[in-house]
Amino acid sequence: MAHRHDMDTVGRFDDRAADYVRYRPTYPVEAVYTILDGLGPSERLVAADVGAGTGISARLLGDQGVRVVAVEPGEAMRRAGVRHPNVVWVAGRAEATGLRSEAVDLVLCAQSFHWFQTADALSEFARILKLRQRLAIIWNRRSASDPLTVGYRQAIVDVCDEITAESMSFDPDVITRGELFSPPQRTSFPNFQRLDLDGLIGRARSASYAPKSGAANERLLALLRALHERYADASGLVTLVYETEVFCSNKR
């Protein structure tokens, strides 16, 4: 299996930005409330959304009144990023955000932590966080029991063979190994994404490992069309089922 440092973790998303904006799932507002719980009035908070992508999570924080610095290394993703009055965009990496020390009350990694060099990223997060303030890591995990969602993942596996990103598991214990952060507390919420056929295809193509041309692309399209035909409701929509996991830890 390829390792993180062997991958182009930035450029691999360059041609995915438009699909990312349109077809990536959002996060439940309850998850946002959990991330912010106990930090004080939202309008007084500054957050760094690290690996912000196109700003799905940054916008959700901004909607709560938080001032957000969206840290994203990919120029294409930043260009496509959502514009929000409470969100500013900067070019930076998890291991070198470019932010000043003790500048933020919250570091959020939404669907991004598995791309980082863990030890270096955690050291950087501790540097930019104020004392006892929060690191939050959030994932949308696809259901392993819902038939449509399982079929969707299998279609991608059948076409892409080994999916490196899919096999990057998250071990919460890595947060505490350097003794910079408290043991993370896990909370989870149900999450759903309703999609028509174009949306189902777009959701697949937003993944960095999904083919967008050639024979593999044609095979993926055929599998997704078959899934849609089998599971679509009377409105022509299918539902991908997720569990949104939130891990919250505080800087020691």
C-alpha cells in the first residue's frame, strides 16, 4: 500500500474541485454544536479549518458566527471554495499553516486528517492553538449495512481495486501519543445524502481515486446507473447513509 508521503496529496484533487463543491456531503448541525460546545460565544472564536477543501465545514462554522481561517494547500480547491463573510482563505499545510502561535480557539480537520503527516501536524496544531483550546476531527463514514451505500462503495472498489485513501484508518490514540492533547471524546450522528443519478455520479467523481475517463470510467458509470435504477425512489433519488463521527480533544 502507498504511504501518505508517497502521494501527491494536493494535486490529486486539482480536477475534482467542481464535483467537490456540488456533490460532497455536508455535516449535521448537531456535529457543529458538539465541536463548539464549551468554547464560549461563537462570535468571539477564531478557528482554523485545516485541509479545508472547498470550505464545506468552514461555512458551517461561519454560519454559527465563528471567524474561520480556511487553510488549504490546493489552489484549485481554494479557487472553488465557498465565499462566506466569516471565512478567509490562506495557502498552507497542516504541518505548516503559516498562522501565528496561539492564534486560534479551534483547529478543525474535516475529512482531511488522514492526509497529514501526523506528528508534525499535531505539533503545528498545538502551536497555533491557545492553551486548553480544542482540536476537532470529523469524518463522514459510509454505512456498512445500508444496501445502496454498500453497493456504491463496492462499485468503486470493483473499478479502482485497492483504494489507498479508503484504507487509511483513523486511530484516535494518535492524538495523545505526543502528550500535546487530551484523550479525544467521540460523538456520532446519523447523516444522509439524497442524490439523483447525476449526483450519484458526481459524488463518486469527487473522490481523488475515482476514474474520470477511459474504460474504468465507463465501467464505473454502468455500475452507478444500475445502482440508481435499482434503489431510486419515485422522485428519482437515492440516499447514501453515513455516520458522522466527531472526535474532540483539548490542548494540554
